[in-house]
Amino acid sequence: MLAKINSMARHSGNAIRPWPMGTQSERSRKPLTNRKVYYITRVCAENGWDELAHAVKAGRLAIEQESQTLRLPQ
């Protein structure tokens, strides 16, 4: 979904940054299958989100956004 939003944003001269999608959390973690890791890292590569791709490969865990503490960009 984020990739679709980013594609639409690019048409208007903007870009989406998946912040803080690579954040580690002790809550709401579940293992990702190899298929999911491949899909997520491919989407990341297509959108220039290399840091997030690395975090997904290293952690191999899904973290629900709702479980994360709100942190606004600086």
C-alpha cells in the first residue's frame, strides 16, 4: 500500500518516506516468511528504501504500527 501511495506522490513531485517503519519493538512481533521478506525487500528496493530493506532482512519480524509509540519526524 505504501508503494502505491509513493507512486501517486511521485506524480505530484513528492515522495513518501516510510518513517519509522524500521523501528524495533518488543511488542506485536511475528516472524515473516521468506516470501514476505522477499516481497517487502523488493518493494523497498523499487522505492529507494534501502535502510528499511536491510532492517527487514536482519530482523525478519513484522511489527504492527499500532503497537509503536508515536514519534514525530524531527
